[in-house]
Amino acid sequence: MTIKEAKIRVDALRRVINEHNRRYYVESLPTISDFEFDLLMQELQGIEKKFPELADTASPTQRVGSDLSEGFAQVEHRYPMLSLGNTYSEEELREFDTRIAKAFDEAYEYVCELKFDGASISLTYAGGALKRAVTRGDGLQGDDVTRNVRTVRSIPLQLHGDNFPEEFEVRGEILLPHSSFESMNREREKQGKTLFANPRNAAAGTLKMLDSKEVARRGLDSFIYYMLGADLPFASHYESLQAARLWGFKVSEHAQKCSDIGAVVDFIRRWETARKNLPYDTDGVVIKVNSLAQQRALGVTAKTPRWAIAYKFKAEQAITKFLSVDYQVGRTGAITPVANLEPVKLAGTVVKRASLHNADQIALLDVRIGDTVYVEKGGEIIPKIVGVDASKHSENLLPLQYITVCPECGTPLVRIDGEAKHFCPNESGCPPQIVGRIIHFASRKAMNIEGLGDETLELLYKNGLVKNVADLYDLRKAQIARLERMGDKSAENILQGLENSKKAPFARVLFALGIRYVGETTAKKLAEAFGSLDALQNATFEQLLEVDEIGEQIAKSALTFFGEEKNQLLLGKLREVGLCFTAEKQQRFSSELEGLTFVITGTLSRPRDEFKQIIEQHGGKATSTISGSTSYLLAGEKAGSKIQKAEKLLVKVIDENQFLELISKTY
Ligand code: IVH
């Protein structure tokens, strides 16, 4: 491409993208899918990169908060990312060994490795270069976080040596060492941000940040523990680890071959204590059959390989002093007692607070202020108190008096039959409940309003700008911009985020309302079953119960919610603002593919479902089997037998680019 040609194409792309942005953001009437939009954007970015002289600050690629910077592309894993069967007991571990022994007449050995507690990652290398890094996701597809993973220094961008396979995949763990974790949380504390509960959450959160410069600052590290590929030149797992190390990967030096289960148990015993001196978190030992031929012979079940098992360490405990108790009020009014502790080191981090769950739990433990207590870290956000050191339990300590009124608004608490927690019934006047509902509304799985995090929402509430979720849509730029830590740019971002949220489908809106017991899945079921807010509001108890998975508790809760006048007023306002209150049929962009039937096969640049959606959005049909009436076979990489079948039936085979050309008239 000459610079002249580039200029012509860049101008055209900028014009077209600007127009699509306008249709999307201003008119809320997009005429192409996000995918098609991304392609245009990628093309423009590509040319701008090649011809820096064409740079222009007004180019749509320079816009902050553009579609592309949002989230990550989802990609399918070439090999599913399985999990491991796990156990906490030596007995079950020995049963695992018995199963392995039964499978073979020949000898076998194990490799024992530490189980790193971070976020798992799949890395694809081709020609020795890192091509793609994908999170585990649901095991079948994950987020493409290549940009961020490139900043992790222990992950080679280019491999050493030359004896690596042309294309292969390694799996490993991305983790945050204790030192990085603590300095990161110290910084967050200073900035008044919510702290990360543990290094695992922090690592996973960091991997999904949009700003890879910030990712680079955070000090992520990695360990590689598994290799996959068509023809790996190894006979054993252990060999593959050694090779990976030579190629430049960080492989733990603690992996060890064990000739029998006795040696495995010794390894576990040793690391149960020794792990406490490691500079990162581990939560167990992974035991793998070493021979790759034996691994293949053992095979996999639907979810886990039969040739490996994880032995999990029991949660670490620490002993400390219970100083005082705070009571937190959640968005539903539920009260959670939280203990303040004398700071103590636990599993690599300093713990100052622990959950006491509810009044029953406090009574059960008979824990009193001044007691010496055991704290344990589960998977939860904050650790919990699991016991009291009876030998230090002084009789002078008074039993804890559970509060009877809300610590935030003074309303007498109630306790509903069958519920473990006390509740503050002052839904409309209790500040943390009001803010909690607004935070829930704006959160990622609900309306996903960009720019409106917890702190910003609290700020808006404190300044009297929002009292309920509908007020959000009345916000004006100047009101936001003059708040502390805000400015014109963040105000614009928030308004754009609010505008975008109007496109959220009905099911999400329903979830965002925060009706008690109506979680994400329930909201989807209700939206599907009733199709609109009107129908749902008019539904009777019996009609609600007819819906799959809706029980009496949910039905009652929905009836109560819709029966309340203040909620009806709120819903009226939200409707006026333009939120989506009907489960819309699929958005329709064009009739370009009307009457055409597609079958999709092979690996494409995005999940098949997305292509299916695009086909439908342009009026076509996607089916799963090829027949004489199929119009096109859309074939990606590694397409299999469907190609031959298509050829036999004279069905035209097209690739992704040809497919996009079919709908390109709509650009
Ligand atoms: S092997 C097919 N080895 O544990 C086997 N996994 O549920 C692939 N993990 O999500 C896993 N350390 O993220 C393996 N040394 C290790 C590991 C390890 C941590 C994680 C992994 C996976 C989970 C297993």
C-alpha cells in the first residue's frame, strides 16, 4: 500500500466509523454488529500504525472509551481447559493411586508439583513467538488477554533455542507474589480504593485490566506446568518441563519425580509447612502420572484428566485477639457482623478483619471481645473466625450483645423466620441500602455502566445528586464535573456510560433492579417467560410459579416488589428514560442474507455463536448440518469432514473474509 492509497483508505474508514459511532451512541440504532465494527476499527488501527504520518488526534482510534478498549475478545480454546479432581485426604489420594495401579501391568511414576494459587492461563506459541494468551474462562472459551500477558516479564515473547515445535500451547498460572500484592494494596488504601482480598483475586483482576501499562506496573509473575500440542517430542511430563525451562519459561524448581505413593505423601508433608516460606501462595500439590503414553491411556473424563489429582492443603489458621465488632449493612438490609482483630499474618498477608456471619454464629462460638481467636482464610473476601482458644477464655469477658437497631439509620432490626441474618427494614431511608442498590444497578453484570464504580456512586449519593437509580439518568455534566476527583472527561465518560446502558437487554435491567432473590439466571428466566415488564408486573402468583425454577420465595418477592407504589414510580421513570422493558427480538441490521442458509465449521476468529448471531441479524439462517439446501459452508481453520460433504453436495465453501464481503454492503 502506498501512502496515497493509505490516505484514501484511512479517510474512508474514519468517515464510516464516525458514522457508525453516531448511529450507535447518538441514535442507539446501530446498523452493523460490534464484530463488524471492530474489524473496521482494527483495519484503521493497522494502517495508522504502518503510516504514522497519517496520525490525527481526531481519528476515532484516539477516542477514549471507544468500543475497542472495552473488555476482551472471547476466544475458543483449542483444547478445553480442564480442571483437576481434588482431595483433602491421604486416604483418597491412595485410592487415586490404586486406580492408576489397576490400569497398568507396567511400572509408573508420578511428578509432584506445587499447586500455585493464581489465575490459569493458556499461551499459544507459533514459530517461537507468543501469539495468544487466553484466560481459562469457562474452560471452553476465555478472554484474550494477550496484551496484558505480554507485560509479564517471566513469560517469554520469543523462545530460546530452536528445537521447539512449530506450534504448541503451554498452560500455567499467573500469580502475584506477596511483596507485589502488599505494595499494591498499600497504594490502593492510600487512594481510598477497595482492597483486593488475596493475591489470587488481585492476579485475576489485574489480568483483566484495560490499561496494560498499569498491568506492567503491578509485578505479575508466572509458572508454567503443562504443555500441549500435536506432536510433542517428549515421552514424559517431566521432560516437557525441563524443555520448557530451556526455552525460557519459568518452571518451578520444586517439581519432583516420585516413584510411588509413599514418596508423594512425603512430598506433601514437606510442603505443607515449607510452603509458608515461599514468596507466593500455593494451595496444594498436583500429582501427575509422568509418562505421556500412560496419560493418554488413562484419558480424561468430561471435566478432569484421570492421570492427575490435586491434593489441597487445609486452610491456614492464625491466632490473634478479637478487639471489637462492626456491623455492616448490605444492599438488602442484611446485617453482617465483622470482627476487628489485632493484625496478624495469615497465608502471606496481614489480616485485620474477619467475618462473624450472623448472631447464631456468634452465639455458637461464644466469642467475646478480648478473646483469643482462630482465623482461617477460605475462598471468601474476608477471613472468618472459626474458633476461640478456650484456655485463654477469661470468665470476666462479657457475652457479645447483638445490636437491636441499625447502626446506620437507627431503625429497629427484624429477623425473618428461616433467615440467619438480621435485617434493617428501612429500605428507603437507610443510606448503605440505598447506595448498595445503586451500586448493584450499575455493576458489571447488571447495567454495566462504565465510569460508575462504588466510590463514584457513593460520592454522587453523598452530594445529594442521586437518591435512586432513576436519578442517575438525570445527571448533568456540570454536576458531575465539579465533584472531587472528577472533571469534564470523567463526567463525559459517565454520561456516555449511562447512555450506553440504555441498550442493556430487559433481562439485565430486571436483574439490575435488585429484587430480592432475583439473581442473573432468575432474571433471564422471567424475562424469557413474560417477554415484557408489563406482562411480568401483571403476573399472578400462580403464573409466576409456572415458570421453570421459580419457587414461592421468588414469586412472593417479585409480587411484593411490583406491588409497592414507590417501585412503580421508579419503574415509570426508568421507562421514560428509555430503558429496555421488553425482551426484544434480535436486532436486525439488514436483509442482505435473507433466504440464505449457513453452516459454520472450523475455528474462526470469534466463537461460532457470534457468527450465528451476525447471520441472523442480517436475515439469514444458521443450521448445524449440511444438506442440499445449504447456501454456504462458512469454514474456519482446521475445518473437518464438512468440507468434503459440502463439495459433494455442491455447497459453496467460503472463509471468514468472503463471508464478511457478503454483508459488506451494509458498511
Ligand atoms: S495441571 C489438565 N499443575 O489448578 C491439567 N494445574 O483445577 C492441567 N494449578 O485451574 C492443570 N498449579 O490453574 C496443574 N502445578 C500445577 C498447577 C495447576 C495450579 C491450577 C490450574 C487449574 C487448577 C486445577
